[in-house]
Amino acid sequence: MTIPLFISESVPKEVSNILRSLEVGMPARYKDYEGTIEFVDDAYITLCITKKPNPPGFRQPYNKCCLLIFPYQWDDLEIEDEHFYDHKAFRGKTNDHPGNEMLPDINER
């Protein structure tokens, strides 16, 4: 399932956070086109919709067809909804306070 990015209804700080959360290689959909995100910037996002290998001897290994998606088109961009789920990001040391040594291992929580 995908969800649209309602960027036009967001305040600038939310737009900045949404753009920072997008990653190269992330699957996305724009209207009828499905592909992966190749580049993210405040000016535009590129969505690679086809990728074909080039014959030997070419400078680049792949021939890519990418769509430029400008800010006024970002409302039609959809990404996987699992991207916005909360993921536990902390993997550091947890026993630096009294009592933390009694907690289960970080991977078992």
C-alpha cells in the first residue's frame, strides 16, 4: 500500500523533514509510473522508471530513464507507507544508568 505525500498542505519544516527522510533507491509511484528514487533536492526529485544495461565499452554501466518531479507535482508522488512507521533507531549502550543492567537485551525489547 502506498500513501501520497501531501506536501502542499505541510508547513516548510515538515517539507524539509519529509525530503530528508526520502532515500535513494526507495520505491515510489508518480501517477502511472513506478520506480525508485534517484535524487532528492528542494528543487526536484528524480524517479528512475527504467534501467537497462549498456553494451560493453560505454562510460556508464546503465541507461536510465528518470522523471523529474517538481515541487508543484509532489502531491502526486506516493511512497510505501511502511516508510513512515516508527523504527527503533538507538542501538547504543543502554546500561549506563543504575537499573538498566536489569533490562532485557536491546534486541529482545
